[in-house]
Amino acid sequence: MTRLLYFAWVKDKTGIASEDIELPSGISTVADLIGWLKTRGPEFTHAFEQDGAIRAAVDQTHARLDTSIADAKEIAFFPPVTGG
């Protein structure tokens, strides 16, 4: 099982903060996962419609879209963070 975490407007658009899922076969990268999440319903399609605006962390380490998620325990999705 892999825990997915959704933060800020990603959480608002999906309507959930976290969930535990079994990664579907063929899903091996962050980009693959985002593509699959978009198929889960209009709330996910809306939340992930701008792939470039979503940031991800795999096991609490910032990750690129091509990062492998093969053995991930936790994957977090969040908007870009700005300082202030």
C-alpha cells in the first residue's frame, strides 16, 4: 500500500487529504500516477489538470515527474511553495 497525501488546493479540489491505495500495474513514475489519478473522476481531473503546477514528494523527498515510485510508501502532491 502507498499513502497519497494532498495539500492546499490539491486537497480542496480532490476533496480528500489522504488515502491508501494499491498502485495499479504499469504505474511506475510520478507522471504515470498523475495520469492515472486524472481518470478517477472530475475532482481529480480538475485537481491535476495543470501537471506543471503540481509538485510531488516521494517518501518526503522532492521528486520530478520522471521519479520512480516503485517502492514508495508515501507520495505527496502540493502546489508550488513560495517564501515570504
